[in-house]
Amino acid sequence: MLFQAYRTTEHPDDENISNELYGDNKDKNAFYRLKNRLLDEVLKSQLLLHFRDNPAFTASNYFALARLYESRSQFALVVPLLRKAEKLGIEAEDFQVLDGIYAAWVRLSVESVLGINPEKMLEKRRRNFRQLEQLRLLDDALALASYRLQRGQLYDPNPQVLQETMAGIIAAVSSDSDLSKSATFRIKLYEAFSKLLLQQQDYQTLESYLLVTYKDFTAEGILLKAPAETSLQLLTYLANTLNKNGKYELSLAYAERLRQELELKPSELANKYITYYYNVLLNNYSETDLDKALYTLHEMAQQDVIINDALKRVYVFSNQVIVLFHMGDYKRAMQMLLRTTMDDAFQSLNKHLRLQLEIAEPVLRLELDEPDMAVRAIERLRRDYQEILSEHTAEQQMLVAIKRLLDGKAIRSELLNVATSLQNTLQQGNTLKLGQWFEARAQTLPVQTLAKRRTKRSSKI
């Protein structure tokens, strides 16, 4: 009955199930003991079901059985199991499992009746250990790089140190001729080198590297041996890099390959990468076709896995603001901005990111001919983001320039300076591209000559 309840209910409630099984009993120990026993039985059945799913998993299972029989001194059973495990471990290039297998062979060599030559096993163990250490170095570098990239360059106090460390590790491990033939190593190296180039923002080199890597991995069947996520990650990196380099049609072509791959993957992976797929479409269409960009966002809003996730939902809403703003549909952009900022998840974003979106409000109010609302928006932003505005002059310059526009005191050269400043300082984070807006506004103002400026000064005197 308990198994049936969990199997047929999407979000089972332990309290209700316990009451149904044991009545309104405050002591839940019996229920949780039953639940834990059921979980153990399910895990056992899953282990048997997936015993031979892939070489790496099967090698681990044979090795686990070998250790069981070794603990019982049933060496006649241990030896064939270790041989099978070693063969599969080599096939899967699972150096971690092989380390344990060779340790077991060395232990068994003590049993003289088995006639195992320890010298041969010790040499295998040392060679495997060298390869394992090199891969661990790459894993360490990948973990650091992934963490720094997730936090973003704004919060990395010294990215150069990490980049130099990663470059040194990659150079060191790449010189190992034995390891360089390994598919596992090549996948790890691709991950590390890609993240290094992302850290350096060297998108031209990254594009060339990813194109060659994807071609080689596909031709040599490496993607078939790799974890299921590798092909999705590689295609995502490639499509995004091509977009960064302005090759929008080619980026969309690789996005289509990503979509086709998603149809072949388990739902957990497909749900994870569907957001990345739509993000590639959005980034490209935002540059080439705003109508398609808006349609892409509407499609994203129909995906439960996206819209039910608070942060992803805010991502969709905020990008609708951006696209509508660039389309000149300021009324709908304002409505969507209010909807976005009222979402609880918006407050969990970094304050600088929030400011970059909220700074659109006085701009939109100005375009909608709501000067009083625009002034109040500027005052609120200065109050809510006082600390950030004191450190980031570009945003402060924007607010000053918008206020001068509202007061009718703005001059062309001033707005052009703000536009230039935005292009120089907010290139990576200025998704609204307000520099273009300020430049367009500047063109509507008359050119102020030196003589006019002197006249204004003298009149004030």
C-alpha cells in the first residue's frame, strides 16, 4: 500500500499516508521504519535492474562482489570477478575503480596459493595512479572554474590567478602521451580548456577549438562513450560562442542540433538543457528578429519546467521587458517590468543585476510622457541603490542624464558621453543597451556650439 501511494502520487504527503496506515498516531516511528525498509528494497531492485547498464557501472558491481567474497576468504570467487572488473574498468577508463581493483590484486598476491605476481600489478597500479592524479588535477581546476563562472566576473577578485593556474594544469597533463589517448582524458581536457577560454573571454579561439573538438569527438565516437550530458554541453557552448562572435545563422544551426539531441536524452537532462536551448534562440533572435525573440519568450513561458522555477520565470519576464523595449512597445514593456519587479524571486537576484533592469523604469516613463512618474522612479532608485550608485559611475551618469532630459537641460555632447561610457563600462552586463537609446536621444538635440555655451555662462553671471 505504501509503495502504491508513492508510485501513483506526484507529490506524496507523508502525514496523510501515515494517518491512512496507522490512524491519527502522533508517534511516526513505525511509519518511517516502514518507509526506510521500502526504500532499501527499491534501491536493491534498482541495483539489479541497472547491473549491466554500462561498463563503468558493471565494473563497480563486479568489484563490490569481489570485495564481499574477499572478506569471506573465498578467493576462488574473487579472482574471476576482479578479472572481469579490471577488463571493464579499462574499457570504461574508470581510473578510480581501477585503483581499488589493483589494490585488491596486490592484497591477493600475499596469498601464495594464488600465484599472483605482485610486480606486474604494482606497475599497473602505479601507471593507473599517475593517470588518476592527472585527472584529479583537471577536476580540481574545473570545479574552481565552474564556481567562478557561475558567480560571474563581477565577483571574482583576481580572475588572472585562476586562469594562470588552469593554463599550467592543462599544459602539464597534456604532455602525458599515454593519457592523451584516453577518451576520458580528452573529455576532461575539453571541459577545462573551454572554461579557461571562457574565463579569458577569448571567444574567437574558443570557437575554433569547439568546432574542431565537436568534429573529432563525433568522428571518433567519443561522444558515444562520454556521459550523456557532454554532447549537450558541447553544443550549448558552441552555439553560444558563435552567437558571441556574431555568426547568428551558424549559431542557430547548432541550436537545432542541440534540440535534436534533447529528444534523445533522459527527461532530467532534457529539462535542464531546454532553458539553454531557448537562451541560444533568444540571444540570436534578439540581434536578428525581435518578433521571433518575443515568440521564443512566449514559448519559454509555456514550459512548466521553466515557468515553475522562480529564477527562470524572472529570467523570462525580464527578457520580455528588454525585447519589448527594443521593439519600441514601451507600454507593454512597462507593464512587464512592474510584473517582474513584483515577483518574489526578483528580490533574490544580485542588487547590481536588479538595478540594470530597474533603471529602465525612468526611461520608459519618459518615453510614455509620464515625467512625474519618471522623477519618482529616479528618486526611488537613488534611495534603494545608494551604495551601488556610489561605486558604479555609469549607472549614476544615466540617472543624471535622464533627469536632465526630463528638466529640458540635456545637451547633445553630454548624452553622447553617457552613451560612450555605457559602451565601455557595461559591455558585458548592459542587456538593455541603453547606450544606443542615449545616442538616439542625443541626435534629437541641437549641437551646442562653443559660442552658445559661453552665452549661457555669461547670462548666468
